[in-house]
Amino acid sequence: MRWQLRLRAAERGVFKAVEMRRLLAAAGLQASAGKMSVLWSATVAPVSVRLDDLEVICRVLGCDAAGLLVLDTVPATSAPLAPRLPVPAAGDVGEAWAWSDDAGTVRQAGRTRPSLPPV
């Protein structure tokens, strides 16, 4: 995820963290200097943001959460994602599947499913 608070603030004419802090305070969010520094940072995205705080920030900037949090694309050089397990068909929901001891597969009524990864 990419945090784009500064970009959204600049689109509204807010170019300094102090100005943004004043706008947030007027909207009911009292952000400390340290918290504002983390939110305003262009190099390090905040690890977490409270939903209440996110709502106030969005209201002040006139955007939604999707405008502040943008999904980064996965670089082509990164390792491929693990394959997804098959989703059971609608008729299979609620069926009892028993673990078998042969080659890590699960069987029921002559059908075979792959085993789940260890937890």
C-alpha cells in the first residue's frame, strides 16, 4: 500500500504539515506533532491509522480512503504468489471431508482434494 496524504493535501492547497494539523484540529482530530510527522512523511508510510482518524482526514481532504491508500502493483521481478486453493462448489459447502493418510489428499465419495498447507 502507498500512503498519499501529501498528494491529496497538495490538491487541496495544503502544503505544510502545520496547516494540515490545524485543519484536522478544526475537524475534531487532535494530532500530536509526532503523529502528524508520521502521517505527513513522504518516505515512510504509517504502519496503522485508526479508522476514526482516517474518516476525519478524508472529510478534511474531500476524498475517500481509496484516495489515500493506493495499492502498489507487484513488481515483475518479485517471487510469484503461492497458488490459490480451489474453492468448493456451492453443493460441497457443509460436507464433511476426512483427512486420508495417503499422499496428503482428502477423500470423500470417490473425489479427491489437495491437502491444506500446515498452519
